[in-house]
Amino acid sequence: MLFIISVVALLQLAAAFSLTTVSSVRNIMKNNIPTTPSPELRQMQQRHRHIAASFEVKEFIPHPALTNKHLQTIAGVFLRKNPDCAYITDNGFTGLSKVLRALSNMQSSEEVCTFWDERRRVTTSCGQDFYTVDVKYSGERKQQFQSTESKGMVILLHGLESNSNSSLSTDLGQAYVHDGFDVVCINFRGCCGLPNESLGGYHLGFTDDLLHFLQLIREQWETNDDFEKRPVYLSGFSLGANVVVKCLGELGETAMSLYNVHGAAVVGAPFDAERNIKQVDAPGFNRAIYSRNFLKSLKKRAQYQLTTLCDDDPLTTLFDYKGVMAATTVAEFDDAAIAKIYGFEDRIDYYRSTSCYYYLPGVAVPLFIINAADDPFFDPDFFPFEESVDGGSLAPIKMERTEYGGHIGYMFALTDERLKVDRQVSWMPSELTRFLSHVHSFREKK
């Protein structure tokens, strides 16, 4: 009975996660991906394909009593930092009792984050807004964005209505830093604790700020003799994963040739938003908990922007304010706000234009994607394995679809105490880090 009560209490504390993604018919020209890949793209994909293919993923096996997708999803937010919940060394009652104790002591309030070393406010390319980046150095700070002897830089992107202070952001940051990388987490506009200064902010396919930051780093090594040209890697979760994959597909071979991006590792990639939105808004638990919490945060943002940027006029033509406030699903919000603000015909056009599934063939550098088959936000019948190296694709993409894990959860992993497991971070950040280090090792062999 105690276990049931604890799980129910946990499930009622759902917070912000990322949603996502898109349709079943490729609209390649609309997505600015050439119908015929260039020889340069094919050459780089071929050169990197074996790097992705040779990576061996460790199996995720959670405690058999703790596989529920909603439990995994929500525990990933509130219990990720608890060492008794990230890994379990006893698959019986002893291991389970530690989790029950953590559940009973769980706090919903956010702690002050002290993980990051510094923050920088960056003015956007249009000069009318800003985003912030938080930095964690793997060693002694040499200068902004670079420590003395790091392997390179990992640029991290968070999920919908999340930020750099989330438990997963800091868990991923810790994993990358521990492996010798400097980490820069981009907070999407309006997600750093301060409201942004232009209408909207970001969306499922908003790659503008990532590209802007990549250009900023490129200018550093081109104009600053003290700033070494070290490898850049990308990482992200949920909505952030979609932005990373879409950006790589848009850039193709220029990801490496222009921006020195050598690889990427993401989790919870929402391949097809048009399919997935039906899961996010599904009647029952999903709509009552997940969708409702998304909408609460999104409507609050829309109300603030109406007041500050639209003269508090509910009849503004910049977006459908009445539609936003009347929305009972995320899909309705996307129609009333995102589609209007960013010039999409409707939410279907938005989903088909931004879902990362359509951009997979343009990826030129090694990319690792972890998704769970039981993710409550994603269509369980859709997983584009054919776009991976193991599915025969030419693009250097390694995909892993675990049986359990929920939406970017991956908690309660069973492990033997005798095995050398880095318990500083949970299972999934450890796997993403192993992949980037795997890619980096090939670079060092050259």
C-alpha cells in the first residue's frame, strides 16, 4: 500500500518536459534538404559511418518493479540526483525499499542550482532579443568558453519549458565534464528566469540561437589567437534533441567544415510531432498531468507577452490570444500561438516543417539517439530505424530504442556493485558521454 501511495504522489507532481514532432510523408524540398545529396555530403557520411556503427550500447535494465513509464518519466525529474534511485544493486526488496524511502522524502520545490561556473547573456543575431548560456569548465578556466586542457566543447540544449538548472541538464553536464569536456548549456529564450524581449521565443525547430552560438565560437578561434580550435559536440534532450538533429540535417557536411562539429548525442528525440501530439494530448493521465502542466506554463508566457509586447490588446493580430487562453490541448496552443507567430499555415505545417525525422538523411557527423519504446509522449508504433547505420542508412546515425525508460527517465538501473559504474551520473547521461568519447577517440587516432 505504501508503494502505491508513493507512486500516486509522485505521478501527481509532473513538471515541465519537452514535447514534439511530425508527419508520415517526406516534404524534403520544403525542409531545405536537397532531393539529391551532394557528393561532399555523401563522402563525409561514408567517412563517419563506421564510427557510429562501431559503438556498442550498454543495455538499460531497470528494477523489475520500477518499469512503469510514468514513474520513470517523473522520477527522472525529481529523483535523478538520488544515488539510491539512479542505480540499484539489489533487484529484490532491499533495492526497492531504498526507492520507497526516496519517494516518501521527495520534495517538489526546486533547489538553488550551483552547478554552473558562469553565465553569459548573448544578444541574438537580429539584435532585438537575447538568450543566455551557462558554462561548466572541465579544468582551470583559460578564457570564456574554454578551459586549459579540455577535449573540446559540448553544447547542450534542454527541453520544452525546461532550463540549465533542471536535474537532467546538470546530470548531463556532470557526465561530460567528468570525461574532460567543457560544457555550455544554451537556455532557450525566456527560459533563464528572465522573460525574453520578442514575441514567441523558441519552438520545436528553432535552430537560430544554436547556429548563432556556433558562429560565435567559430569567430573566437578565427580572431582570438589564444582560443584553440577544439572539437565541438552537440547534445540535447526532448525538444532540445529535435533542435540538435534538425540543425545537423540542415548543415550537412558544413557542420564540420564551418563549425568544427564532430558529433552529437541526444535522448528523447521526437521524430514525428504530427504523430506524437496525439500521445501528448491523449485523454486520461497524459492530458490531465503532462499536457495540463505544459499549457499552464505556455499560457503564462503568452499572457506576459500580450501585456508587454502587444499593448495588452486581446484582439492583437500577432497571435490568437483568445485561442491560446481557451486551449485545452497543446495542439490547440500550437495552432493559436506557434503557427501564428512564426508564419506556419497551421500546426500541421509547423510539425511537418520542424520534426527532426525529415532531417535525418542530411546528418553528416556521428550522431547517437536514445529513445524508449514506452515513452508516453511518442507514438509507440513509429521508430525510424531504417535511418540508422544498423538499418542500412548512409547517414552516420546510431539509434538505440530501449524497452523501458519513459520520457528521458532511465532511472533505477540494475547494476552489480563489483562493476565499475560511474555513480556520479545516471545511466543515460553515461551512455551519451561514452558515445561522444568514442567519437573523440577516432579523432585522436588520426
